[in-house]
Amino acid sequence: MNVADQVKALLDSVLQLHGRPDKWNEDTALLGNVPELDSMSVVGIITALEDEFEFSISDDEIDGELFATLGSLTRFVEQKLAA
């Protein structure tokens, strides 16, 4: 499973989206487009990303652009894995 598919599966699980992310692509808007994605769920997603991919995310790495699209979130995870 590639990183994008792992991120989609994680979002599906954390946000309880019942398979909706299966149809998403890298341009799919997240913030403002997915009602289940609010400030509280962001904390859950960050924790799940850290657990799933075994890296740490510092507070200064988190901003609105990170959750702008599926592609921006996936690229962030790929960069963390490459570091």
C-alpha cells in the first residue's frame, strides 16, 4: 500500500468516513470540505499519523496548509518518512 492509500485509510478510520476517501485524489480539499475534519479531529489525525508512521510531529509543523488537500497531507507524510 502506498503512502496516499495509507493516509486515506487513516483518515477514513479516524474520521469514520465509511469509505468516502476511496474516491478522493490528491486535489481533494480537506479543511472546509470534510465536515468531520474539525480542530478536535486534527489532534486525533496527528496522533494516528505519529503512531502509524512512527515519527513525531512538532507543533510548528502544523498549520492549515498541511490539511488543505489530501495531496498536501500525503506529501507531508512522505517528507517526514524521507527525513
